[in-house]
Amino acid sequence: MRSINASNTMPRRILHIISSLARHGTAKQLRLVAEGLAAAGDEVQVCVLAGGAAGTHQWCADREENNVDVSVLTHRSSCDASCLVPLCRTVRRQQPDVVHTWLPAGNFFGRLAARAAGTAHTVASLRDMDPFARASRWRAERWLAKRTSAIVVNSSGVRTHADRHGIDSRKLHVIANAVEPTFPSGQSRGQLLDHLNLPPDARLLGTAGPLTRTKNLKHMIWVADIFKAIHEPVHILIMGDGPQRWRFARFARQIEIDDRVHFLGDRADVLDILPHLDVYLSASQHEGCPNGLLEAMAAGVPAVVTNIAGHRDIVCHGESGFLVPVGSRAEVAKHSKKLLEDAQLASRIGHAGQKVVLEKHATADIIERYRALYHCTIN
């Protein structure tokens, strides 16, 4: 893997291609990166394959403020191959120095369009370790990787996963997710409890992110049941949406714990809720570099998360959080209870985690790494 030197970087014209925009996840990282590049003097365009998401409309409305030119190619599905011809026209019209693609459909169609349009320099992004990805996806990824200048992965675990699937390790560059400093919440804890119709003595555990199979939320729901059995006023807030939400909600009803587990959906005020959590949880089986964990730690919230590569890159066990075996709801409950009962421990862990995240994931530093990568790619 080549080293990245941030010196002698010059302004470039960068075209980002992404399948869709949202308020969280990869789309949120793209927004941070694009706005940071524009602030550093680069000319930045973003092409969204499919519109319709709230994040798309908001960013288009803010384009003058953030100096990023955002365009939506179509309102159809991002997996519609008919986007390829207009996407080629967009790349030719923009004449970028670098095409940077994001998310599976954006990576696939974006790199095909860049190649067809004659763009010499392309950068792709691999940001998760989807264990359910079809073999055909990895065959396509290996073929495209040979025609890609560089591939950004956001954790050591994703790099190992990509290497295991035959992606040339020399093209893999680890650039972690960025996080912005957390500002005071726009609402008090009492206001949040009133809004959620929770009792004043409620202790709040929570998580944020897309509700997919790999999130292992059933174990988190069992944790709520453990606390209810020992008469602790613990409530779990689940922020996010996804294809498995109905399944997790049904499970909570089946074990009669839905009075302690609250599905808040896809919310615009996650950053106002996170600072009021007593403990942040993640029971995930696989992660890249989770935004929700970074944002919670940036807010000073102590974390109890599974011992997987994406979490180990962020959390040091016993110092900046706690790492527990995947599937061990008893360990999650034990460490959460320890934090709930020991305010000094919770404060120490929370402050240590906040320091780590704000030092290692500062947006300005991440932007410089991207600019250096583009410079290295072009030259």
C-alpha cells in the first residue's frame, strides 16, 4: 500500500458519484468530505444517481452555502442501468481530474461511466463487510479494481475483507470516517423524556444506524429484557430505519419488551439525542467505521460494543469503552450496568473516548488525507 503525503497538494476538480443521499452513513461522510474539499479550494461536483431522499433535497438547497454543485441524475432506482448513458455525458461535461465513487451502485455505474468517458483517474470506496454480498458482486469488484486508481476503505477490517476477496492490496488505502465536534443538544434531557413519553428516572441506552441483519439488534432487545427482570428503569432507543425494522419490532412485541425498546426511525435530530444517552450500544456482527459510534463518543457517551475489527479501530477496551464478544448479551448488560452504577467510571470512559475520536477522526485531518490521495493518484 502506497504511503500518502499531504504536501504539495493543489486544487483539483473532483466529481463524486453516489447512488443516493441520506442523513447518515456513507452519504453523510460524502457530504463532510465534499464540503471540506470545497472549503480547501477544490472544485467539487456531486452526482446523485437517484433522488427522493430528504438529504438530497436539503443539500441541493444548500449548494450556494457549501460551494458544492449537486445534481440528481434521475428519480428512478439507483440500480437502473439506464442511468449509464446520461452518467457518461455528465462525466464528459464535467471533465474532472478525479472521479470518486461511493456505495455499491455508485461504485459500479460510476466507474463504468468514468472509463467510458475516458477519465484516467478513478477512486472507489468500500465501506462495509457485507457477509451476504453475492459472489457476482465480488467478481465485478475485482474486474473494476484492476481499472481503478485507488480504493478507499474506512477500517482495517474492511481492508482485510477486501484483500480476502482478491482486491489488489496495493490499491487499498485506509481513511477512517470523519466526525465533527458535537455541540450542546438543542433540547434538555427532560424535554427528550417528555417527547418520548418516558419516566423522569429512565436510564437511556441507545444505538444509531441502518436496521440490517448484521446489526444483531435481537441481542440488544434481550438486554432490555434483562434490565427489566432486575427492575432497572432502562429504556433502549433505536435510531434509524431499514429493511429489518419490522422484524426487530415484532420480536420486541413477541417477548413483551416493547415498553422498554423504542424504535425512533430515521431522525434528523440524532445529534440532539445522542448526548442524553447514558450508554451507547452496538451488537453488530460486522462494521466498517460506524458513524453512530463516532458521534456518540464525540458527545462523551461511554460505549459498550462488540469486539469486531470496525469497533477495535475506535475503542480500546477498558480505556475508551468496552468490547464484548459478539452475541453475548450478558456481557453487554454487565458492562452497561457497571457504567450506569458508577458515574465516575462512566465520565472517565466517556471523556477518554471523546478525546480519541476528536483527535483521530477530526474532519480537517481526514480531508487532508483525501486531498493527498487525489494528488498521489493523479501524479
